Amino acid sequence: MKQINGMIKLHDLEFEPYLSANELEETIAELAQQIHKDYKDKTPVFVGVLNGSFMFLSDLVKHYPGPCEIQFVRFKSYEGTNSTGEVKTLLDFSNLEGKDLIIVEDIVDTGHTLEAIVNRLEQGEQKSYQIASLFLKPEAYQKEIEITYVGMAIPNNFIVGYGLDYNELGRNLPEIYQLKQQHND
Ligand code: IMP
Ligand code: MG
């Protein structure tokens, strides 16, 4: 990963700093409190959607002040910087009978992935489920599914870092970068 003046280059594209690690931590700590308020008397299962949510899920549960369980599922819909619209299942839900699930997404863009997950859940044996996403792109979102816990609504720009990738690079960055804007000067 090349770094020049705070910019980073991943494959062929340049990205500029967008959100600091501190800003992320504050957002996530607040979200954990908000979830705990609703789940005080329960033991929720945080279900991380791999790969993108691994860092978010890890920090979210560190800030979660009550008992909870952790699981992961895996789907895939993105190639490059565009959603393909097709969602493949790589690792499915299991042993969630009677549990209160919180589906943990890194980002909801068009909502195709979320819809596929919700369709799976309709056949599941969980007691309840809610959706939590660190980021939501309201301008790109095409579905009606309610996302109960949203860390931040962001413009329709492609971002990387903190679990989010551009063709698998950038996931390890502790802060968020956005695709460099074209300046006409
Ligand atoms: P959707 O199915 O279009 O909502 O896309 C959801 C998935 O696409 C997310 O879980 C991410 O893995 C990926 N994705 C969407 N937007 C971005 C982005 O800005 N940067 C990196 N990955 C993204
Ligand atoms: Mg993802």
C-alpha cells in the first residue's frame, strides 16, 4: 500500500482520508449503547456479515456492555467498485433457533445483499432479528427493509478501510478513505 500526503493507492485507484479512527470509535460506542438499551434483558447474537464487518463487529462488541454471542455469515455481491446485483452464499446461518439476532453489516449500498440475508432469515428459526450497519448510502439504497441501527449515513462515494475493501485491499486500514474526488482546477 503506497501512501503519499495522506493519500493511499490501492490497485489502480487513489483514495483520500475521510473519517478518522476516533470518529469511528465514537460512532460505534454510541451505537453499542443504543443497542444495549433495547436488548438489556436479552442476550443478542451479533451476526457479522463477512468479510467487511469483521473490524466493526469486533469494536461494537468491545463497547457492548451486556452478555452477547457472536456468529458470522458470508455472502458476496461486489466486484470492483460496483454492486453486481447477484448475491452468492458462502457461509450460511446455523444454530440460531430461538435467538435474538443483530445482523451486523459494514455498509448498505443498493441493499441487494441485505435483501438476500433477510430472505434467508424468513426461513430461519430465530426469535427476532434487527439490522445494524456502520454505514448507509441513502442515495443508493433501493429497498424497503428497515435498518434499525445506522452508524452514519454517507454520500454515494466509494469508501475503503476499517474492513471495507477495493478488490480485497484496504481492509486493514484503521480509518476510512474515500475515492479521490476529481477537482477541475
Ligand atoms: P449492496 O448489496 O449493494 O448493498 O452492497 C453491499 C456490500 O457491498 C457491502 O457489504 C460491501 O461489502 C460492499 N460495498 C458497498 N459499498 C461499498 C463501498 O463504498 N466500499 C467498499 N465496499 C462496498
Ligand atoms: Mg460486506
